[in-house]
Amino acid sequence: MKPSILPATLVALLVAALARVGAQENYEIQVYGAETMPVGVTMFELHSNYTPRGRRVLEAGVLPTHHQLHETVEITRGFNPWFEVGVYGFTSAAPGQSWRFVGSHVRPRVRAPEWWDWPVGASLSMEFGYQGRDFSEDTWSVEIRPIVDKRLGAWYASLNPVLGKSLRGVNAANGFDFSPNVALNRDLSSVVNVGVEYYGGWGPITALSPPNERTHQLFAVVNLDLGPEWEFNAGVGFGSGALNEKRIVKLILGRRVGLLPTS
């Protein structure tokens, strides 16, 4: 099963240029793979998640997350064999809160082309966008996400050492935060794949937070290979450390449209 997700000049420009997990407020809970969308193919994804156990009070002007439902629409288009662009629209609803449009992000991504013949998959995305003040302390943010992945037989692993920064808001004067994301999956059959995903918030990259102030989410996930046109990922997550969202359920359903390459 292929991961359902992700030249040198563009990579260098992006490096020179998610926001951390906590600032994203869990609108898109996903560890990226290095593969990008094939040229001419568009992926339509619906990211759904629900927080049965979250923050119950207004905090720093941000609405409670307890029993909050998030629906995110993501559209990603492949423009050549190593470049894609994704756009997101975030929405939220909860008891006592109307259904709200939260914000939107744009995400260009480049990858190491296959002809480089690297021993691992590698890509780099940069996500930029806005979220309403009722849903985040920081309204404008940027995320730089290196991606490295590898398949060995039935096993697949991906590492996303995410760097995120607030551009406008409470944390705008701070530097980049470090949020490691990791996935480890194993094929059980040609259709079913299971694994774990980890999402951390470790604080400023220049001075990591003490262990008791870091945030951690661990998801048990199931991926289904329903054919090259489809993506399916579902999981249950458990938060620990300083994270307020102690329990989250997520579902990602995607459909690729366009001429897919034949294997």
C-alpha cells in the first residue's frame, strides 16, 4: 500500500523561507508521506475529527474544544513529477457554538525526484494561512515540514520534523516551534494496513520545553487500500502532557481525479 499523501533550487528557497500542532487545533491530523500528487491529478480530501474529551472553558479567547467537530476540505493538485499545491478550508461546530468557517491555508510542496535515486523518499512542504481568533491565539502562521519516509517489505515509516511559527497573534514575537510527527505502519493484507501516529509539541526549537510542558498525541490508525483513486485513514488518538485534548477520533477520506500513472 502506498502512503496516501507528498529541484534543489526550490527546496533551498523553501528552507530559507502548523504552525505547531496545538495552534492547528487538530483540523488536519496527518503524518505526510514523501510522495507528491502525480502530474495532472487532483486529490479531494475530507478530514473529519471529533473531540469527545477536550478543553471545556474559554482560554485566552479561544473557544472550548470539548465535543468540537472539525471538517476540513483539502484539494491538492500535481503540477509536475516533483511539485504539488494544496489548499485547505477549515470549519468547526460544537454544542453552544454555531457551525463556523475557521480559516484557510495554502501548501506548496516539492520532493526529491525519483531519478535522484535516493535510498529514502524526501519532500518539503511550506504551509501558510489564517485562522479566526476564536479558534487560535495566532491568526496567521507558517509551517515548514521536511518529510522523510521509507518502505521495507510490509513496514512503512515516515518522519515529519515540523517547524512552525506565528506571524500574527500572541506568539508572533517567538521563534519557530518544533513539532515532531511520526508514523509507523504495517500491511496486514493487500487491503488493510494498521499503525501508530505520533504528534508532539515540544516548544521553541532553540530551547525545547521541559518534558512536563510538552504535548503528545498518539493515534492507533487503520489505512485501507481501496484502489489507486481512494484514500482512507481512521484512528483514535490519546493526548498527554500539557495537551488539553485528551481524546480525539479522526477520519480522512480522499478521492483522486485525473489520469493516474500505471504501475
